[in-house]
Amino acid sequence: MLPAMAEDQGGIAWPLIKLGLLGLGGLAAIGLFLSILKPLMIVGVLAGAGYVGYRLVSGSNRALEGGKDRKALGPSDDFERRMRELDEAERRVDAEIRKRS
């Protein structure tokens, strides 16, 4: 009966062994992850440097452009004109508020 009780309760060494094995497994997982990530990081850095070099050599500092029919803003959408219109409308509303106050 005594050996069965000792087996159920366990000693102080068993949790430490479990913790050690868990730590080693974690280190192995991190090592595997980094061994996969390192080449991808190198390829990413080289691709980024190549893109920056291409942009410098091509002399263009604008963002990549899509097709002519896929523009973000149409030709009639002038930001500055719209901002002037908004400022003018704001002035009119402010003047109306001052009249009523």
C-alpha cells in the first residue's frame, strides 16, 4: 500500500521534470519558428530594398498607379475647390448664426 500512495502523491522532482520538459519544448518551438522566419525576413528586406532602388532609378516619387479607368478620384473631384466651398459654407452658417443671436 505504501508504494501506491507514493506513486499517487509523487515527489517534488516530478513537477520540476515536467516543467523542464515543457520549457525545452517551448525553446524547440521558438527555434523552429525562428528558423522559418529568418529566411523570410531576409527575402522581405531584399525585396523592400529592391523596390526602393527601383523607385529611385525610375525617378518617380508617386505611389503606384492603377489603370487609367481605376483612379481613386475622378477628374471633377478637386480637393482644393471642395475645401474652398466648405469654408464658404461655414462662413455663411456662422454669419446666419450671428444674425440670429
